Amino acid sequence: GPEELALLEKLLGLPKGNKYGVQGERKVPVLQTNNGPGLTGLITIAAHLVKQAKKDQLLGSTAEEKAVVQQWLEYRVTQVDGCSSKEDTRIILKNLNIHLEDKVYLAGNIFTLADVLMYYGLHHVMVDLTVQEKEKYLNVSRWFNHIQHYPGVRQHLSNVIFIKNRLYTNAH
């Protein structure tokens, strides 16, 4: 929601000054603009901020990367934000774990907006995982740990602790 858009602004090095609201019972973020209608929806606003910051590479460089980034942003808004049970969470972590098996980032070898928003969306989930669960979803844990140490991403969010040697033992 608005909180993560504020985090994203800071990460992108944009000046503060955007006004955010929320709309409807699903609390969809809205960006109030001075001229005309505001922008609605996390993905729309986030992409707008990325372009404002002239960091378009965060949306992917090739057509394929762009499609993959878009796909994960959709997944974040439809699946992760809609997840209401332990079972939903388990399915999401399982899907991500499979996807990240041979990748550093969600879109392969480049850090994108998908990583940022998925990190923000999953932070509250990862905080609550047991050591066993973190080991069960090792690829997710490795990716999450990598993203939380990416310059400017974590900000004031709590650092999630992982047992380091476990993350990389079977990677080599």
C-alpha cells in the first residue's frame, strides 16, 4: 500500500511530495496528482515512480524481461495480497521456491521492481517463518536475504535472520 510506495520513492531517490490515499475496502493505493485524475493501483503507481526516477531498467530491459516483471507484479497483487490462509501462503512460497531454483532474481539475472515489491509483500510472511520453514523454502530464503541486503531496499523494515551456511551449501 501507501507505506511501500513511500519506501519505493526513497529507494528510487525521488523527492517526497507525492500524496497517497487508499480506495475501497481492498485499500487500493491511489496517487493524487495535481492535474486530472489520480493513478490507481500499486503496479501502476510503482511503474510511474520508476519512470519518474528514470530507472526504467527496473521494469526489465528486453521484451521477455518486461513480461516476466509484469507477471510477477500481477502475481504480487492478485496472489500475495489476496492470500488469507496458511495454505495460501504455503502455495505461494512453494511456487516461488520452484521459480527461484535457478535464478538470482525473479526476472533471472537482473534486479527489478518485481523483486522490490515481492520483498515488501512477503516481508510479514518471512518474519514469521520458523527455521525449518526457511530451510524448506531455501531458494526463497536465499533470494529474500539477498534482496533485504540490496542497497536501499530494507530501510526501516526488520532484518529477517537466516542461517547463512544453510543458504549456500547446496548452491555449489
